[in-house]
Amino acid sequence: MQKGIIAKKIGMTQIFDETGKVIPVTVVEAGPCVVVQVKTVENDGYAAVQLGYGDKKAARVNKPMKGHFDKANAGYKRTLKEFRLENSTLEAGALVKADTFAVGDIVDVSGTSKGKGFQGAIKRHNQHRLKETHGTGPVHRQAGSMGACSSPSRIYKGKGMAGHMGAEKVTVQNLEIVKVDAENDLIAIKGAIPGPKGGIVTIVDSVKA
């Protein structure tokens, strides 16, 4: 990983390239992020950079975190994320802005997906339903048999059942950066990314590109 930044999802729109082809994009407000801490192999056992994003009132910061922020003279930040950047030259207090990425870069975007609450097997696992006629009754959307009764006398792990859906970390890989507006700290990423509008995401170099 060479580059990384914290961003806020603004929403989706579409832009046109030079040939008139329409491109669906997600616009994110990327940074400015401040380097709160630089971790080294000598001190911490691994190399990483901790970035902070979004201002926070001093009254809402506890004393240990105040000392952590004051040490870097970074101001009080709402979100902290750590990036395993290789051969980074960033120092505590430095700013990371949207122009750290360029048009054409391939990135991975991670965020928390939208929470769907408790959902049935059809919505959660794309299972089929029974017919809704000829006495099927009130069970046409239920999951059906869980397995044999006498052997193995239990439900196998991984069985698709009803339960809590969404609100988990999701990473979408190999997305292309289509446009960078460094003046307004905006990045347009081709395709969809996880989470709702206003959700916090991390953007890093693609591990497969």
C-alpha cells in the first residue's frame, strides 16, 4: 500500500467522458486528513500511519485522546484510521488531501454497509419461495428444511437462515478514479461503494491492480 485517505460518501451521479460515454460515479469528500501518529518498526513492531478526519469539539474529547492529538498538534478529529503505508515520508501534523490520488488510479474502497435489520432467508440469501396457491399456507417465504433430524441431529454451520443483515465491513476492489477536484477535496470513483450517504470510507491502492 502506497497511498490512503479517509473520505465521506456524498452520493452518486454521472459524468461524461471525452467520447460522450456516460460513467456512473460515486462522489466522496476525501480529506483533508491530518497525520496524527507515525508508527515505526523500532517503536511499534510495524510501520503504519494514523490519519484523522473530521473536526471534533474539545469538550467531547477525553483526556487520553487530547494528549494523543496534542502530541501531533493535529487538532481534535472525529475519525481515526490506520494505514500500512510502505516507505512513507509523512510526518505527524502533515496534511493528506484529495490530490494524493490521480485520475486513472485503481483503488479499493472499504466502508460499513447499510444496515437492513432482521431479514428473512429470501432477502438475505436470495433463496426461492414456494408457490402462493393450492394451500401452501403462511410458510411460502420460510426457509424450509434445516436438514435431517436423526443424523446429524444439528444444523450445519453456514446454513442460510433469517437474521441480521448489513451493517458490516465491506470492501469493493478495483475501482477507477475518474475525476479529482483538489480545490474542493472531491474524488469521483467509478461505480458504487459501500455505505449510506454521509458514511465514512477508506480509500487505498488496490491490492490486485
